[in-house]
Amino acid sequence: MQEKIKKVFARFPETNILVIGDIIIDHFIWGSVSRISPEAPVPVVNVTGENLLLGGAANVLNNIYALGGKATICGLIGQDIMGDHLLGLLEELGSPTNGIVRSANRPTTKKTRIIAQHQQVVRFDREKTGELQQENFDNLLNFIDKQISSFQAVIISDYNKGIISGSLMDSLMAKLKSRPDIPVIVDPKPKNIERFQGATLLTPNSHEAELMSGVEITDEESLAKAARIIQEKLKVDALLITRGEAGMALFERGKKPFLIPTVAKEVFDVTGAGDTVIASLSLARAAGLSFEEAAMVANQAAGIVVGKLGTATTSRQEIIGTLS
């Protein structure tokens, strides 16, 4: 198995993936706490550093590059300083930016997290959500229509900010009817899940799967019931439910559930772990692994990144190291 994965990993540099979704800047402020404020019962954070990282769908793309693959992102950012900074980060990766639409009516989404003593103290968001203006929507669809055939897989990274609409998914799935060789792999939000009907695979976490199915997941039986309801409702080929410390569960049509125990030794931060899962899974699948094999790779990748603080990535070398 290890040798097979190594051979597939060697094909990652020739694997090109389209990432469509909500683009976010992750802003981390790092510091320490030694006292409580006299003004209110809140900690006083002594700031020692800060950084701006690719987040949301852009973190999915970042994970693909960290694993040696190639990707192009399609989404919306603002005509603002954060948008400029994001384009700079993409240029540093060597990733194309022609799939990005800039809007004067929406800011670049930015999530600021204050971290002290390895703990998140607070998070605050700057964003505008909701449906896109028609011109922006048309520009996104125009890019997808012209470029879709040059990719080996499509990732939908839905952070419920408004990019992934029913209209966009309908247009995308209609375009791909003649290209069944291009899988559509979705990291969904539970709201309006019918828009994901006909996708190849979904990667919800347990809580999202509960909301999508209406089933409380308490054991393997209820887990399987929730998966069955989601698959029947959305007609997807497969479903990968991430379960935190319980690992992952893959449900493929016509096959028995495939349960994968977690490999995480320590969990420092789950920020962006779902992005790592869908990036590594999609790359491995597009490069030739089965869904079961790709899910095992994704499980290894997730186990590595949750042991890191902040929005993290992993590499092929790190994953191979865990398999030896």
C-alpha cells in the first residue's frame, strides 16, 4: 500500500484541480496572557506577533500546493487591501488568479483569531454574505465554462458566504454532464443541501451530517442511517463523514461502510482541518487512488494538521512518514 501511495504521490505535480468557493483571509494575532483586565472580566493579551494566511477555499488550494499538486481558485474578493494581499499570496504559490472576481460591493472576507497560550481567546469576522450581484455571478460562470475541461477534479468549498448558490451548482453540474471523468467533491454546509444533488462525494463532519439528515448520530448504526438518508436525498456516489476523535467513515454506493480510526496523536487546533481533508482526498482520487485509499490518505493528512497550531498544511513527505 505504501509503495502504491508513493507512486500516486509522484503524479501530484501533474494533477490540476479547480477549487470553487468562499475565499477568506485568516488573520492570526499571537500573544500571551498574564492578567485579567481591570475594566472587564476578560484576559489582557500581550501581542507578540501576527500573520495573514490563505483561508476558506483559498486554504484548500494552499493545501493542494503543499502536497505538490496544482490548483486554480474561482471565487470573489473585494477591491481592498486584503484582496490585494490575497492575490500576492496566490502569486507566491504560483497559482493562477484569473478565476478570481473582484467586487466593489463586498469586502474580502477576513477572520481574525486571537491566540494566547495555544488557546483561541476570541474570533471576529469582517464579511458581507448573501447572493452575488448578477455581473459578478456571470463573470464566475464565464470562467468556469471556459476552463472546466482543463481540470481533473472540482472541489466545492462552501463556507456559506454566498458564492456556492443553487444557480452556480446547477450550471456547473450541467456543464459536467458530458464529463463524468471529472469528479465534483463538496465540503458542504447543511443549509440548502439540495443544491449539491448529483455531486460525486460530500465530506461533512458529524454535526453537519446530523443537520443534513435529521438523525442524531450516537453510534455506528445511527451514523449509517444518517449517511443513507443523505445519499438517497442527494444521489451522491459517496459520502465521507469526518468524526473528530472517532476518525472517518466512508459510505460508497453498493459497498459496506469503511470506518477509519483517527491517527492524530495530539490535537492543538482543528482550524482548517476540513480543508486539508478535501484537498488531500481530491488530489489522491484525481491521481488514481480509489475512494477508500484516498480517504486513508486524507485521514493521515488530517491527523498531522490538527497537531499544528493555526491554519496549517502538510506535505507528501510527512504523510509517507506516518505510513512507515
